[in-house]
Amino acid sequence: MQTIHATQHHIEVTAAELPLHCPTPGTSLWNSHPKVYIPVDKLGEARCPYCSTLYRLKGELPRGHH
């Protein structure tokens, strides 16, 4: 996972990083908000309701495991 800066408009993630939550582990404590899971696997992208960071899935959407 990459370090996030407030100036970034979107962050690309891979299926290996799912389930995804914001803030991510690289976020500074002073720049943090409550942890919320981001459903990027549903449509390929999703926005954090707290900080408005847009997360985009890079590569294929994950397939079901059944």
C-alpha cells in the first residue's frame, strides 16, 4: 500500500489489497478519520465518505470463490 497525501485525487489498488479500508495503513495519524471499508470490488471504483479519496481497482474485478 502506498503513502497517501491529501493532494492525491485517486488511488489505484489491486485485488490483492482487498478488502480495502480508508484510511490506509500509510496514512499519518494526524490526517486520519474513522476506519471505513471501501466497496471498490463492486463497481471497480468507490469514494471514501469521509475524505472523498477515490479508489480505483487496477486490473480485473475479483471473481467469486464458489
